[in-house]
Amino acid sequence: MMNNWDGFWGWGMGVGFVFMLLFWGFIILGITALVRWLMTQSSPGRNSRDKTPLEIVQERYARGEIDRDEYEQKKRDLEQ
């Protein structure tokens, strides 16, 4: 008995190989993303929750979000 492989023209195994590579690629990417996320959760680095209010105001001034007068006013308010 013969199988009817004429419709695939040899592409059946090639497509399966591509899907296998995609599958393992997604698995590896998922594991890598999980490890990176776990590393950032346990890192002792400072994030925005660790900054003082004065540091936040200084960053806003440096980015140009507030002008000099507003920066000076907020700085005086926070130092009191």
C-alpha cells in the first residue's frame, strides 16, 4: 500500500522541522525571560520606590518636566 505524499512535495518534514525549532525557541525564550525577571526581583538595586522625594524632583528638573522656579519651590518645601 502506498501513501499519498504527492500533495506535500517533500514539504511535510521541512515544515515540521520549522515548527520544532519555533517550539524550542519559545521554550528557551520563556525560560530566559523568567530567569531575568527573577534576577531583577531579587536584586538590591535602587528603583523608583527607594528614591527620596528630593531625588525625584531633581530628576524631573533634569528631564525638563518642571522649570527652575517650580524646582526651587519644591526643593524648599521638601527641605523644611
